[in-house]
Amino acid sequence: MRMVMKTAAALMFGIGLMTGAAAQEVLKIGVVSALDGPGSEWGRGVDGGTKIAAKEVNDAGGLKVGDKTYKIEVISYDDAYKAAQGVSAATRLIEQDQVKFILGPLGSASGLAVKPMYEQNKVIGLVNTYTPQMLKDVEYIFRVLPTTSEIVEPMVSWIKQHNPEIKKVAVLSPNDQTGWDSQKAQVAAYEKFEYDIVGTELFERSTRDFQSFITRIMVKQPDLIELDTTPPSTAGLIIRQARELGYKGMFSKIGGPGVPEIVKAAGKEFAEGTITYVAADMSNEKYKWLEQQYTNFYPAPMNAFNVFFYDGARMLFKAMQNAGTVTDTDKVRDALAEVTPFEGMQGALVWGGKELYGNNHQIQAPVFVGVIKDGKEVIVEKIDVK
């Protein structure tokens, strides 16, 4: 049964794989991401998604590019969500491992630090990062998941329509490049929809006691606390501490997915009713297949970021095949720019973003609106790419 699923998956996701016994060469793909500590729920999605896509290709006989077939080897390094470690990891991949294709980093500080390295060395980078600066003046960098800029307006529009009692909003974000940029986008979107922003707070990612932050926020009596790009387990901790301090309003978590981790940290009762950005429909059969594959590399639960980097890796492999090369990154870059519309795990993916970033290197994907009910994420609406 398992072999049937693998074969069906290879056909369903079809990227022109060779199943013959042709001699293989090794194609090295790099990963730079937060694999341990705060944010690792997302960081392992970068690594896991890449490794699942590579395993799928290898299990089907390798990647056929031109007259050669390649076995894909994924080399992963942890940047701990820090710029210095991101530079160290990228340097090692480029100079020591001779890698020309890297997925990650996850965080904006790390992403901005390695950006000039990718560009100068003509390394194709498929990144996360929420900062708009990541895509400014780039040729070889693509962002393969939506950021706050792509997510927040459809999400806030939904909140406005379905929760008209909400008038006052406070925003709580990590104190780093990711949080600064994302909070700016959050505030702008809520203000666009005529909400009163009564407070903004920034915290260090290592913070575990949020009572002082919550107390300052509660004085302003917000109807909604937006948790922005706070890592899921930390978001759950904030929800728990706020409820214990007597906060009766609502929570929203638009910056990044991770409901299982939120519920685990907050408790089912306290997490009830939280509005969430949902990266993927977990009830989808393709998603369930991906979850099963994820356990080959990491313990459950799988974070939905996995979907974007699984699809991103598949898009990269398809671009290599279309370009007919794994060595000429100029040709692969050009082919990658033309690979959409691409049928992703959750629907059609297209490149966009020229108006905001100056190029079409930003993925545009469906947005799912979720609400936590009885400890589970329930999708209440799907907003397709326009």
C-alpha cells in the first residue's frame, strides 16, 4: 500500500522523473533554517519540505535533466534564527559544499545577512523572510511563501466582516527584523480597515514571562490582540498568561501558522476562538500524505510551512528540467520565473509582487482563514489568489 501511495504521488505531482536504471550523479541542495529553539516549528518546515520533495524524486529514480539523472542530496544547517549563524551556514554551503541552490533562511535578519552572498555567487535562494527588503534589487532570490504583506489584508477584511464588534486592536510582535516589518504591515492593514490601534509591543524571542507586556496592553482595553509573527508555542504562552490575568477579548494570529503548538501551550479552553492564518488545509489528502512523509525526518506535528517549501523545491526541480541544466543558475533562474502557474499542494501558485518589490519573485498562494474550535483548527473560508 505504501509503495502504491508513493507511485501515485509521483504521478500526481508529476515533475518528469526517470524511473530507469540510468547512472546517477549527485545534485546537492542546501537548507539554512532555524532547526532548534524558538521558531523551529517553522524552520523544520523549510527543511522537512525540501527533504520530502528530494526523497520523492529519489524514490522515483532521480531527477532527469537533459541527458543526465541526478540523485538529490540535501545538506542542512541550523542558523538558530540569527544573522551571524545564517552567514556561517550559507558560507559553508557555498564555499565548502559547492551548493548553487539553497532553501531558506527562515528569519529576516538571517535572510538579509545572506542576501548579498546569494546574489554575488549567483546562488538561487528560495527564502521565507517577512521583510520587504529581501526582494529589493535581486536576481537570484525568490520568496516561496506569502508574507504578512500578502496575507494581512484579506485576513483583516474577513475579521471586519465577521466580527463587527471589534473596534480596538493591540499588536504584539518579536523584537527583530521579522517582527518590525511585519508589525508595520499589520498596523497599516488594521488602520486601513478603520480599527483603532491602541498599543504595539515588541518582545525578545527568548521571553517567557509576558505579564508586563500584557498588563500594559490590557490598560488600553483592546477588543483584539494580534500576535503577528510570534512563534506558535510562544503565542500559546501569551494567550495563556493573558487569560490568567483576566483578558476577555479575542486573539488573532495572522503571521504564520501553527495551531497545534498554540493549543498545546495555551490549553484548549484558553485558545478557543482564536482567529488564525491557515497556510494549508490539513484535511486535504495531499496534506495528510505530506504529514506522513514528514515523520521520516522529524517527530509530529508537522507545521504547514512544510507545504510551501515542498512546493518550492518541486518548482525548482521543474525549472532545472525546463532549463536543461543544474549548473547554469542564470538559465535555471529564468526558467523558475516562468514555471508558474504551478499546481501546488493547496491550489494554483503564481509569481507576483512587482508593484511592491520591483519584481515578480513573490509567490502568491490561496489564503485560508481559520478559527480554533475545541482545540482544533477549523477552516472557515478560503480566499484564492486574484
